[in-house]
Amino acid sequence: MAYTLQTFAFQAIFLLSGIFSTLITQNLFNIGAADKSTILTIFAQYLGMALCRFFPAPAKVNVPRNGAVLLQPPKSFFTAPSEIKKGIIIITTFEVLGNVLSTVGLSIIGSGIYQVIHAGVIVFNAVFSKYFLNKTLNIKQWLSVIGIALGLSLSAIGKDGKLTSPIILIGIIINLIGTICYSVVYVLNEKNLKLPGGPTTVQQSSWIGTSASSICLVYIILYTIPNYQTLIVDKVKENYGGQPYGWIYISYILLLLLHFLHAYTYFWILESSGAVTTGVLQALRAVTVFFFSSYFFCEIDNAQCLTIYKIESCLAVVTGVICYSLASRVKKNNEELDPDQIPLTTIEKIDID
């Protein structure tokens, strides 16, 4: 596929929206406007995903075949096959669990090292893909996975070369568990999209976003709103010394917009450019957030400050992600057959006798 101005624009939007959504979320944590128990930032993310349904979906590149008949995606969630509905429910469950754990981890360890750990989702994708999708990895892919795992282990080392403080270590473990949940989501997403008559990527995004945001809304009505004074107002006064509600409202509106742009462009890039490009962009996002977080938040949160081990961790993970993505591209190209070599089904064969 030719590299067009539209492709560049979507990739840039994907990268920048991912960077600034993470930084805005971290800032909301810092001023006390996004306590992890409120799940307001999680709700903003899923609401952004749900908004994808109001915009056109990219055409599916690889449509499953049933004989010679091209299967069309379902018109709505309610008309989808039961297997697809079940998949959406399972994916939504892991999505919400992973997001809650990752939000807790982010509030403890900060956005920099959080993003580095999240970039290591490829490690778990490799393992789960082998069992759920029957995918095999070549030696270069496994070496990349090992490199990423080693890089992640460096993130637990503090300034003095010893293990970091217990609370930060707990945050890292929580974030790792959240990353595992996200990995399950990615693998099951791919499996669900490849089912005969499966949804488009934007349909899947909006269905999951709608389901997850509905769950979050019930929680917010039952818990966050009744405890608004203690969870938000008092903490903003304590951490900020004032009531910057104008900035807080603007931040949440921006966060909603950024999550929508990130979700929509993610699926567009995945459909048009493939997982390799997406992986490289995620690596760029990780390293950018890592250094931006240190620059903006180090003075108010020591966990955000750079250490030699954190820099080594970041470089190892990013290098591993890029190497894995490139190795995947080579493997895919080697496995692809020439169209003339692909056998036709009995329905598609033409009787020339």
C-alpha cells in the first residue's frame, strides 16, 4: 500500500494522542482530580472508543471466505452471531479489569515507567498467540521477546542499584498484571475479528467501548458521585491549594477527544498499515512519554525521575519492540504465497471441459 499523506496524518494523530492522553491523565492524578477509585479517566477512555460508531469504518482488507461468498460484517451487535457476542463480553471483561489495574499502577509508579511496561505487552502477546491463535514464533521474534522481558526487569531497580521501594514494586507488579489482561484482549480481539462474518475493527471498538463505559457509568453513579466531595474536591484543595475546576473540565474534554482519536486511528492503522507499524509507533510513544514524564513531573514525584536503570529499561524495551515488529514483517512476507499458488475451493473452480 502506498504511503500517502492520509497515512502519515493518521499515524501522527495516533502517536500524539497516545502521548498527550497519558500525560494529561498523569497531571489529573497529580492535582487530585483523578483518584484511581473514581475511574473517571477509565470512563473517558471507553466513551472515546464508543464514539467510533458515529464515524465511517475502514474497509476490511481480508474478508473471510465461505466457499466463494464474501461474508459481510453484522449490521449491529444484536444481529451478530452468538459466538461473536460471547467474544465481545469476554473481551470487555478483561478490558475493564486490565484498565482498572493499569490505572492503579499508573497512579503508583507514574506515567513514564508505566508506558515502558505497557510497551512490553508483546511478550505476553507472543505467549498467548501461540495457544489461542496457533501462531509460532521464529528465533528472531523469541530473542526480541527475551530482550523486552530483560528490559522490563530493569524497571524494578532503583537509583542505588537495588530493588526499588516496596510500594513502587507493588505498582510495577499491578501494572504487569494489567498488561497481561490487555494482552489477552489484543489476542482475543484478533481472534474475534477473524471469525466468519466478524465485525469491522471500528464496530468492535464501539461495541467494547459502549459495554465498558456502561459498566463504568453504573459505578460512577453508585460510588463516585455520592463521594464527590472527599474523592475530588478535598483532594484538589489538598494537592493544588485551590480549585482549578476550569482546567480540570478542559482536561477531561481533551482526554475524551484524545481517546477517541487514538482508538479510531489505531484501528485504521491496524487495517491499512498492519501490526508492524502499530508496534513501532507504540515504541515511539513509550520512549517519548518516558522522557516527557521525567521533565514535567520529576519535581513533584520522585518515581518519575530518570535513573540509569530506567533509561536502560526503556531502551531495551523499545529496541525489543521494534526488532519484534520487523521480524514479524519478514516472517509474514516469507509465509505469504503468490496468488497463483493459492488453491481454489471446489466452489470457486471453473469447469473448462
